[in-house]
Amino acid sequence: MSNSPLWQPSQARRSATQMEQFREDLNRDLGLNLTDYDQLHRWSVDHPGLFWREIWQRFGVQGTVGETLLADADKMPGARFFPEARLNFAENLLRYRDDRIALVYRDEASNRVALSYNELYHEVARLAAHLRGLGVESGDRVAAFMPNRIETVVTMLAAASLGATFSSCSPDFGFNGVLDRFGQIRPKVLIGASGYRYNGKVIDCSDKLTQIAEAIDSLEQLIVVPAFDNTAEVDSPLALAWSQALDNEARSLKFEPLPFDHPLYVLYSSGTTGKPKCIVHGAGGTLLQHLKEHRLHTDLHREDVLFYFTTCGWMMWNWLVSGLAVGATLVLYDGSPFAPGPEVLWQLTEQEEVSIFGTSAKYIAALEKAEYFPARHHRLDNLKALLSTGSPLAHEGFDFIYKEIKQELCLSSISGGTDIVSCFALGNPAKPVYRGQLQCLGLGMKVQVFDEQGQALQGEKGELVCTAPFPSMPVGFWGDEDGTRYHDAYFARFDNVWAHGDYAETTPQGGLIIHGRSDAVLNPGGVRIGTAEIYRQVEKVEQVLESLAIGQQWQDDVRVVLFVVLKSGLQLDDTLKHTICRTIRANTTPRHVPAKIVQVSELPKTLSGKLVELAVRKVVHGEAVNNTDALANPDSLKQFVNIPDLTS
């Protein structure tokens, strides 16, 4: 691996970052002598209570912090940050009430709606008044079956202002997928769109909304957001139009002061191995983590325009919306990133003067395969940072971004997840970017890599863990009264240590490389191989659009099987198989080379676009996949049943 950075900030840019200013302020005000990021990170994990209090105070969190900074610091789970604190999440996101644009909504059909901070505050006030009139109060749940629209943000903020817990699914979830989620948390109110647009098509959701309303017996009202003129009305006695819900004279909001760990969000695991886990996140931990990540690790300012391509079924939506606490302008996009063509998100970036662009590693790979080069077609003068997550960004993805998008750019590959509604490793605008690496470990996150015996590793592959508490650990799982399922999910493997389920290694530059999910690690001949190591090489083969690797039990061992989706019209032959194997062997080891390569038409993915290696491995071994409703394309699994080539 080259020790030369792909990009590094100029001295002037580094000095102007909030990260550097934060370090210098700590040195001045606390009498410290932190000379670089490594020392800052070490201080943040050695003094967690002090560090998170500094985040609270320096970034002006609205609320009372209390005397106790961290109780039961030696317990994971069990540690509690700021147990005496009181705050309201919505109050912190609505601290600005001026005419600066807060939200811009764009869609495939070039529709555009913008809302100022003042207008946003008053819309939230009207919906909150309506919800209060329905009897919604602290502890109730408000759910959204919605595209990435302004109304979804308004709903979350209105619910949070009252102390209600918010949860969302995107409208591409099937009926059973929605019921598996919302059915567990029993919302009092559901907000739903009558339809949405994707890939040039208008999808009517009215019948699905009617079904959902009938199936959730806790529901007292269904507020319907009319998507398009050509979608049908929702036939439910609980239905009320969005415009009617906002038809009141409320002019101000009352923000309920709530405990630090008061349940703000319920997010969901992918649910590919059973019913999704309902992960409850607290308001205070979510707010502090996002403020830290936005202000310090992303260098988000009030003048910035922040865009992240996401749906309301992915935690990056929750991360994006917290940008309101900084006072930035957020761009919400609803639709396919390739409809009508690969230029769509870059036209948006140019027109809205986006300064921070967020997407998935899969999108970057697809953009490269489509041979679309944004720098050749668009003025990206305002763009200063690009964020990528969802899966490991291949080394070649780094090259593509710096060659074909922009050279003067902080490229931040970030990694965390729904479990922590934030990141363990992410960007740093004051540090260089190295090919294939996540720039740094997050401040306040005591991240290490363990071997099988729980010993720390340096520069070797192992389990990504966190050995000290952090404020965005879940409050718990919904319905898990004794905490058993929560404990078993993260703390059963290593005592008093969070095991995240990623296969990773630290780097000499202080960064991190993610090699895939631990449960998808291949083990041929007893050698552990991360699937991302294989995907990175296969992506180099121009005929291949995407790939998925599993380990197949074979003759008392495990052999690597690779499934590939090829460009339209191409067929997998011996020549192409040889090219794939040669490419993998030349850049990895003979153990990485698949014993079998099989062509398929599509790969199964979750609704947030992640490959599901485990589901494919189960089908290949003749095992049942319990919850196909968690998949965006469940029918694709049929291709992996009884494949003749895998019987020899």
C-alpha cells in the first residue's frame, strides 16, 4: 500500500477546519498540549465525560447538562452519559428561525420545493399542535411510511418536540416488511405518502397504506401525504389529508424537556435472518454524535449545502437530518440515482451548489461502470467533501473520484451503522486521504481490532470492537425487557466490549480498512478472507457490473464461490472466468481465487442496497431464508437454488 496520500489539505484549509479549532480551543481552555489528531483522539477516549461535555458546550446544545457526566463508566452495556441532563432534540434542530433555506426537495421529475428555517419551524408547530390534539405525548410512537420528502422531516421534528418516538420506512418496503417493523412498536399515528416516483415510474401506495392501517390495531390516525394527482385516495376511516392536519393557527412550539436517553428513534436491523431488531436510540446520544460528526469530522458550517443520497429506511437519513442543528441547507432527493440518467445527482449538485455530497460505495462503482465522468460535464466549484458508506469503497473508487469528480476534495469513506446511528471510523478534513482507507477513528470512540481470543491487533485483520462506552449506544431493543437480546447482539462475544460485526484492520496512518462483514468472512483452508477483498478485484474487470462471494461447504472444507452480474448481452465463458481469476490472483493470494464462478442476472440486496451474502449462502446450502420481505428483490434468490455447477 502506498504511503503517499491522494489528497491532503493545504495549511490554510487545515487551520480553518473546525477540527483544528476544536483542538486549539481545548489546549487553550483546559491547559492541554494536544499536538495532532492522534493525541486529540487519545484524550477523547481517556476522558469520555469531559470530551462529550465539551461537545455539548462548544456547540451550544440547548438544555441543561447536569453535574454527572458519565455514570457506571465500566459497564457495557449499562454506562449512562449525562443522567441528570434535560433537552429536546427538535429544539436543537430548530434553533435557527430565519429565512435561510433549511430544506430543498428534488425528485426525478425535476420538481423542487424549498423551505426556510422560519417556514420549517411553523410547519412543525402546526403538525405538533395537531398531534397534541390527538393525545400524542411523551412515550407514544409516530411512524412514517414515506419517501425522502420535506413532510417526513416535519413529522419527525413534530413528534420529537412532544417527546414521541419516531420511526420510518421507505415506501418500497413490502406490506409484510412494514408490519414486521411498525407492528412491533405499535404507533399511535402513521404518516404515509399515497405514492412515489422511482426510475421513471409512479408507484401508487394507496392500497398498501389501507392494508397497513387495517393491520396495526394501535393506530388512531393515518395522515396521508398526496404524492401525485394520479394516485388514488386511501380508503381508510382513519385517513386524514396532510393539509387538514396542518390546518390550524399554531404559531409556536412547546419543547418538552426530556432525559438524555429518552427514546428518539426506533431503527431496524435488516431482518434478513428473522424479524428485524427494533433498535431504540436516545435523543441526547444521537444529537451529540451527529454534532461531533457534522461539525468536526465533516466540517459542516451554516453556509454549507449538505446532500446525502438516502431513503427514509436507512440511518443515513437520520444522520442527514441532524444537519439542521448546524443551520446548514439540506437537500432531499426522492428517486433513482440513475433516472433519467447517471447525470441526475450531479446536475442537482451543480444547481443546488452542494458543498458536501454523500452516497454509497455501490453508487460510485456503478457510476464508474456507466463511464460517466462528472468533472467533464458539471461545474463542481462548491464541492469540498464527498462521503461514501454502505459498504467498503474500493481502492479504485478512490482513484475514480479524484480523477473524474474532483481533485481538491476531502474524500471520506465512513463506517458505522444502524446499531449506533453514527460512525466508528470516518473522515477528517485536517488529515490526508490515503487510498482505500477510512481516514481516522471517530473522536470519543475507543475502537480496536481484536483477534479470536480478544487480544488487540495492530496492522492485522480481525474483529472491529469498541472497548469503552459512547453516548449513541442504543438505549436498548424494543420489547427486550431484560436486555438479553441487546446483550447478545453486541456483548456476548467479548465481555464488556462492543463487537460490531465488521472484519477490519488498522493502518500505520491511523486509519482503518474494512474488509467486509464478519459473518460473511470466507474461510477456505482455515484462512479468513473478507469478501470486500475479492469484490475490489472483480470490480476491475470491465465486463462485470457487480459480484457476490460466499463460502460453500465442500469435501470437509470451504470453497469460494463467486456470483457475477455482467454487462447487458454478455455471457460468462472460460475466457472471462480466466480473466477474473487471474485478476484476483495477481492482486491477492491463491486462497482468494474462486473455485466456481456463476453468472446470475441480479444479486439479492436489502432495501438499503446492501448485498446479502448470508441469504445466498443459505439458499446454496438448501437452508430456508426466513424473512425475504427484508429484501428489495426477493425473487432473485431463486437463481441460487440447485445450481448444477455447484454440485461438482
